[in-house]
Amino acid sequence: MALRFDALWRNLRSGDGGDREALGVALGVAGGKIAWIGREAELPAFERSAEFVQHDAAGAWVTPGLVECHTHLVFGGSRADEFRRRLAGATYEEIARAGGGIVSTVAATRKASEDELFAAAAPRVRRLIAEGVTAVEIKSGYGLDTQTEAKMLRVARRLGRELPVTVYTTFLGAHALPPEYRGQPDEYIELVCTGMLPALAERGLVDAVDIFCENIAFSVAQSERIFQAAARLGLPVKMHAEQLSNIGGTQLAARYGALSTDHLEYAVEADVEAMHRAGTVAVLLPSAYYCLRETKRPPVELFRRHGVPMAIATDCNPGSSPVLSPLMTMNMACTLFGFTVEEALQAYMHNAALALGKADVHGTLEAGRDADFALWDIQSPAELVYWLGASPCRAVIRHGQIVHGSC
Ligand code: NIG
Ligand code: FE
């Protein structure tokens, strides 16, 4: 049967800049999907649909749309004052223990209307799209009551409906202890497990469940109760683990088959082995490491040695990572964590999709998949990682439509 295209991009380049570099690549789109991709010289005969358009990419590099797999980008207020305090010497932990940090964003998020949260978050998402992102994960966790967590997750869903990006929502009710539960963390966990999570899942607002397992947040035992509640609902789990200390969250998460554990600066070899056995992805967040002036690097060499896939993300949030640049985050993964260029690119494409349990949908360019891709004005993929403060993104195409730039 002859192929029928709605659009055809010719004169693309693809590959990793090494031996697998390909010039003269063509990509045909039909019904929002990639209908054909390969060397232009091998392009088969095709029919043109009524709306057919042909684009000459003039040698632009094509990559899959970037997958931003860890953000907290729906929130009220700002924490610029906290930034000032940290510059003057206060630590993230001190601020959190003194009732600032996450809890101050909780107060601002509870106060904000749904429209206000949407209006503040939409430009953040647009910035990500402008750097090639076509799928983004958004966590709740600044509500810490059913009503506000639901509000955040509805805003996240609305971002996915009104902006040209696929949104995956993650329920992070166990992000911090809300002030009204001070001294009663187990009671709060009970509410998360038996009240909030089932109610939000029933409304279709939860794609995955996350926990901040840390000395300043929730213990391993408390985390386990949440994993059990998620399992009862058949929801996949993730965890903020070993960010500021090692308390054993990663091994628990691996036992529950977590899609990913995230941060991991303090992870040790036994954690990495457990992740390998469970197929858990290591999501590293170099901009949070940078913003917190952390000095302990995640064990990248161990992840490599044990074959644990590494993803990276901005961790966009108002406290530890007010960052909206995937490209700069890739640079940080290389400069601060010792990633290679190829690892940084994989980390934002296939491995990020794996961390969301969506590697069958995102992260590679293949016939039959959604036509989600980015075109870049670069001479080699290293330039994606090399430039700081300048985005060479020429265009972003989602479901076959140009949603940013032009080509
Ligand atoms: O991923 N680690 C916990 N949560 C966020 C920080 C959120 C905040 O400070 O508001 C993180 O770094
Ligand atoms: Fe985070």
C-alpha cells in the first residue's frame, strides 16, 4: 500500500555526530504520526494528502522531542527571598526546618486560584517547549490537602490540554508535612494513603505517585505505606531519594519496582545494584545540585558500571531549582556530573521516557510513533550541550504540527 503523507521534511541530519551521523534524512508525517523516516535517497513513492506540505530543513538536525521527566512547575508565589537568605549563608535544610522552603510555597499555592496557578505555569511550560520539549511530567506537592493537591493536578492536566505538550501528572502528597499536622506525620501519611490518593486517582488526576523520602521529609517506613497504597490502586511509583543523606529510600523504591528514583547524590553501590535488579531509572537533577551548592556528586560511574539508565531533568521548582532550560541542564550533567554528550542526550530522550514508563511513546524517532520532534540549527549534537544561554532550537513539531518556531 502506498504511503500517504500530510507533510514531509527533507534535508535533515540525524545521529549522534559520530559514525552513526546521517545526512539527507527525510521524515514523512501522516495523521500526526511518523509515517516514514530514513535516508532521503531511499524514500519510497508516496501519495500527498489534500493538506500536504513539504519542508526543506536545510540541514537542520532532527531529534526526538525532549522529555522533561521531573518538574514541580505548578506553584504559587516565588522564593526569591529564600534565595537571598541562602546567599547570605542559610542552608536549604535550615530554611525548611524553620518553616520556610516547601511549606512557604504551600501557603502561596493554597491561596492562589486555579486560574492564577495556570497563568503562572503556562509561560514556564512554553519555555520548555521552546527548547524542544514535547512531553513533561508535573508533580503536585505544594497543596498537602486534598483540595489543593486536586487544584494543582487539574492545572497540570489543563496545561496538557491547552498547550502543545503531553503532560504526565505525579501525585506528591508526601512532599512535606503540612503545618496543621505538625508532630503527627503518621496521621498525615494515613490521610495521604486512605483519603487523598484514592480520591485524586478516582478523578483521573494521577499517573504516578512520588514521595520525598529524607530526614527533613518522610521516613522509609512512611514511604512504604504510600507505596502500598499506590500498589492497591495499580499506580506506578517514583521517589525523591538520597538527596541530602542516605536513609535507604532507594532500596525500598526498588523493592516496589519504582520507575525511577531521583536526585541520588548520596546513593551507594547497594542502592545502584537494587535499581539495576528492579529496572529503576536514575533521574539526576544537576541544576538542583548546582542551586543548592551541593558538593556530593551522584555515583555516575556506578550507574554506568551496573547498567542503570540515567535520565536528567530540570526539577523546575521555586526552591531548589528555579530552572527552565533543558539544554543548560544537559550542560550541567556534563560539566558537573561527568556525562558524555551522548549520555546527556539519551538522558533527555529515551531514558527520560523510561523514567515515566513511556518509552513506547516518547524518546525515539520511529515510524508509527507520534510525530514529536525538534529541529536544531547546529553542526553537531555536541552543540546542544555546549552553548549556554542560547537555544539553537529552530522548530518544535508535535503530533505533526509546528508548535514552536518555523521550518
Ligand atoms: O526536587 N526535594 C524535594 N523537592 C524539590 C524541592 C521543592 C522545593 O524546594 O520547593 C526538589 O528538589
Ligand atoms: Fe523534585
